[in-house]
Amino acid sequence: MKPVKSKPTFFLRDLLRSNHLLLDRIESGPILGCGAEGIALERFAEEVRVRSDNGSDEKRAIRWSHPAGLEIQALYEIFPDTRTVEISGRVANCGGKKLRHVRGPFSAFFKVDLHDLPAPRLTWFNGATDVGGSYPPSAYQVQEADLPFEGSVNLHGGSEGGRSTETLSPYLFVTIPERRQGFWLALEWPCRWIIGASHRGIPERERHLLIYAHAGWTDFDLEPGGSVAIPKITMGFYKGDAVDGSNAMRRHISRHVRPSLEDGSDLPAVFYNSFYEFGDAFTTESLKRRVDVHAEMGVEYFVLDAGWFQGGFRKGIGNWETEDLKKLPGGMVELARYVEKKGMKFGCWTEIEFAMADSDWATRHPEWYRSAPHRQNLFGALPRFADRLLRLDDPAVRAAVGDYLENWVNKNHIRWLRWDFNNTPAPFWEAEESEHEMGRLHLAYGEGLYVLRDDFMARCPSVHIETCAGGGGRMDLGSIRRAHSAWMNDNSTTYDAVRRMQAGLNRILPAQYGNSCFFWGTRPARKHPSVKAKLRREGYPATILRSRFAGGLGFAEDFTLWSRKTRAHLTAEIVRYKEIRHLLDKDFYPLFHPTGLREFDGWQFHNPLTGEGFFQLFRCESPKAEVRIQLCGLKKNGSYQVQNMDSGKHRSWRGGQEMPLRIPKKNGTLLMRYAPNS
């Protein structure tokens, strides 16, 4: 073992080897931290010492030792192409005494010197479980604020129920606008979390920005030899404004976070999902008719949602080994083979982390589950929990569930798994924690969930995972690292709101994670015969489907509402979408920031390497038909060819110029693509 060094001389800038204003101003130390009785978090970086330092330019494993007997085993993974570092590890009690009142552990606790810089601007984002249809919706809404001296921002996520993006999302951007430089950080944690920033110091002498991020609400004792995981923190450095920071983070996610899919595509998918059309009131024959139609239209995945098991959704969750043979007489595998025969891939739904108390699994394996006695179930305003929560902290439970999932997937030819999580886990943790264990079950559950998902991806590398949690309740970067797409929100009906949600989500994640379903005429409010007749006669306004073009493109509509002309129109729209979807993980620029429907809306996707891209405009209910836009990312005075994807007409354009455009009718849309002239 190497001797303990005399002081912490470790600088983050030495890892990234990049010239950046804020990177140069981060204090020496581990970035990570931990507080406990006798361990002052504020002095942690000064008091720890490097016990060992091993690794390469890509990965550094460093053991940090504190005099109180606490050790942090940290791993620093470096990505020079995106100016990003990913930091993770474990905190362990290597002393002979119990460590009391452990707080954290902190994935980030560091200072940035601001002594001669203007006030920083912070950017953060709402979470996703609000399904309201107002415009603009609150889900994924961008929040910004300057941080004056003695100011602070404290962001809490999962505090109500324990899912990471119930209220806010664990992503923060810090920008110095006057210097056009900043950094972003993302806490990879599926449960409760806290991220904060504080602008403090001594007037007339020094100012600094304190950044902290950690799993939320912990206070527990750590026995000698005990350890807990430190949630991964990912930090990247950028030049420009907060939108440039968003694109820097999206590039890192596309290149280094989003998992590859064996025998599959990295492109956003075109899929059908059964739930909005049927709920759980389907049959094999009714689904086969949908398979026939959607296969002809060019849909790639056919996903059977909840209700395939005895008891239906949600009363039957936990009956994972008893299919409902009244709905599926030949079993799920018969439907899967039919889907494959038609040239699509079959998908299915599970909520594997929960089971009802009287379900098959909870009855046969009660030792696998936790209960929440004397806790009110706020999901559906129920008086008590009929659910049970998997003990994901138990390796034996994870192994058994992993075996089931692998066999179930292989048996039923499943190539898309919709991994849902509809209720709140926090009451189950709280019900079984003593006063000296606050947060221990929470930490163990989050770590266990990631282990289970990693194990599943290793066992089933060709299965596309769509993460879902009552909509977008778990959109943290750790969940995204273990998924290929995401169901972003349970509102698929209000297309204007869906469009704004996809725009907000694209500020933090590539568009693969913005799944939504096209669902219009199937809504009860539109089932009146006159409404149906008008739909068959006139078809859909283009804006309804195109408001979903900034994410995965899902279908959930009753095809019997379609005339032959309407079906041909939708098929052509799928073709247009496929022509541009390769650009959806490139740079994203919001062209407008609407506060109401009487304003234009729209976005641009741009590939900075090739110079190509596309943009969409939506007039909404604006009284004005004309608007001028400034495309982003184009070379100033560069020559470009712009094509209207509906009319096929081309025009030449030069970068840096404002482009006048016209949409004659309210709620009309324009879809335009461009490329540099050769």
C-alpha cells in the first residue's frame, strides 16, 4: 500500500487537461464528500488524504482516507471529447468505532472560486409526473435564476414519494453569461436527492460557489467494516450559454451513456402501444388486427402494455407467471410470433418492482417483499397500501427476479420491455427504518435497482428497455444509462402540451428518451358520431402527429377511425419522420419560448459535423401568419439548401441571416430540412 500523502493535491483540471475558466477554479480535493459525528463536511476536502492512486488517463481509482476512520474509494472516468468526468464510489468505515449520524454520502461537495467573476446563472428543470394539459405545461419546464452574493438554490427531488423526477429533475447548469463558460452536473440516482448551490464568502475578501449533490434525507450509523454506495455524479464543462451546455450534455449522453442495443438500432423508434386504445380490455384477435395495419404503415415495434396477466392492471401485478388466457388463449407467445411474422418486433410491459399483497408472487415469496403498514397510499388516494415492494437490497431476490425476467423474455420473444414503476417506494423504506437508519434502505434500494437493470441488460442485450415510472417519474441519468428510450409523461392527449414537454426534455436528454403516443380520435370526448365522421372525412391536422416528432413516435389510435386516405397520410408522415430521425440526437435549439398558444412554437435539430439539420414551426393560435427565425449552428455566410418536406420546394439560404416564413392557417405547421451546398 502506498503511504498516505500529506495533503490533497488532486485537481479535477489535471484529469480533464482542458483549458476552461471554471474547471481551473475548482478547489483541490476529491469532489466527493461525507459528513458524520466528528467529520465536518465543510472541512472534508482539507482533512482527507490520498491513500492510493491507480489507473490510467481514462480511469483513476483513488482511495481517500479521513482521520476518523472513514474511507472513500472513488473512481474517476474521464471523457476528453466531451470535457466530462464521471465520479462514483463507496464510502466505508475502516476504523474500529461506529460512525454516527452519517450524512450523505455526497456525490459532490466542492467550491468554485468566483472572486473576480460576475454572479453565475443557474438553470434547472421541472420533473415529469404532472400530466396536466395546460400550455405551457409544468413538466420539463426550464427554470433559470441568477445567484447573487449570499444567494442560494436548493433543489429537492423525490421528497414526496421517492422517485427521482416526481417534481424536479437532478440536472443543474451553472453559467457565467459574460464569460460564456459553464459546467453541468447530473446526479445519477433513481430515488430521493438534493442538489444545491450557494454563493458565499467574506465580503471584500473572497467569494465562492459551493456546489453539493447527494442522495436525500440520510442520517444513519455505519458500523466498522460497513459501506454504502456513493451515487455517480457526472460533470461536464462547456463554452457558451445554457443551451450550449444542454447540447454538451446531450452529446455526452449520446456518445458515452446511452447503451448500445445488440441487433438493434440507436435511432428513435416508431412503435405501437396498446394501453391508450384498450386499457387491459383486449383480445388476441383485436390485437392481431392492429398488428396487420401498423406493420403495413412502417411501425417497427408492437408493444403489449399492462393487463396480459391474471387480475389485470393494477390489481393483478405480481401474477407474473399466470397469463390471462381469456384474453390470450394461445398465450403471449402466439401474439409475439404473429408480430414477428408481420416484420415487427414484439414488446411487453412489466412493473416487476411491485406486487399486490394477494398476488401469486407475494403469496409464494413473502420474504421477497417489504410492506408499508400504517402508511397512507397517496397513489389514487387509497387509505392503505395493497402493494408490496421488492427487496432489491437483497442479492438473492435480485438473482431470482433476474432469472425470471430472462426466461420470460426468451420464452415470449420480447424485444422491447416497458419497465414501469407506478407507486411510491418511500413509505416502504420509512416503515422499516429505525431512527439510526434513516436513508439506509433508500440507498440500498437505489443501488439494487441499478444492479438488477445492469444484470438484465447483460442477460438480454437485444431487448430495448423503455423506462417508465407513472410517466416520467424516473428520468435521472442513472436510469437513462440503463434504458434505450423513456415514456416521458402520461399525457398523450394534449398535443400542444406534448410538444412543449418534448422541447423541454430535449434540453437535458437526446430525443430517444421522449416517447409519446399519437392518440386523438380514440378519446371519449371525440367518440360522438359527428366527430368521427369529420375525422374520417378530413383526416388529422398535421400538427397533431408532428408535435411528437422531437422524440420516439408512438401510435395508440383506433385504426377503424381512418379512411384509406388518412391511413396513407399517416404512412407518409412515418416516412418523413424516418428521413429526419437520425438528427434527433444531435444539437437541439428551441426556436421560440412561448408562454401561451397565441405565440409560435418550434425547434431545430442540427448536426455540427455535417452541417445538416431540420426545423419545425407551429403557428398555434397566433394571429400573425408570418414569423422570422434565426437558425442556430450554421456557418455565417455559409451556403445552404433548404427544402420544404411537404411541397418539395427548395430555396438557397446563407447562414447568419433571418429567414422569413409564413404559415397561412392557425394551428398549421412547417417541416423543413437543410444541408450545406457542396
